[in-house]
Amino acid sequence: MPSTIAIEIPREVFHAARMTPEEMKRELAVHLFQRGRLSFGKAREMAGMTVWEFQQLLGSRAILVHYDLEDYEEDLNTLKEIGRL
């Protein structure tokens, strides 16, 4: 079972942003992917979306998918860790 880390964000921030915690998580995942800090697979996982849903989301925002050999290898390792490969 993967471990998680909780981040405390004041409720007022969610209200001010007019976002749910899930939407905030998705926005953070997109931002980190766009900045090159997360691979496509990890960002998609963080966003809680399928590959197709995350691709659609990125496309709707004109964010190019940068997927290199390192991303591929990281995704392979993740699949092995969760027993899907």
C-alpha cells in the first residue's frame, strides 16, 4: 500500500479558490507536470485520473505531453511495484 503525506491547507483557501480538495490536487498535479517536476504517470496518479482523462485535461489547456525514456522507465517501475506488470 502506498504511503501518503497530508498537506494542511486552510479551509478558507479552498473557499477563496472555489475549489474542492480533489480539484486542488488535480491543479497541483497539472502544475507540477507542466513544470517538469512530475512525470505524466505520477501526475496522472496524483490527479486521480485515468490516462485518457489526464491527456484530455492537458489537451484542453494546450499543455504538451513530454514523455521521455526516463518517464517511461519510471512508469514501468510503478507498474511493477503495484503488481500490474
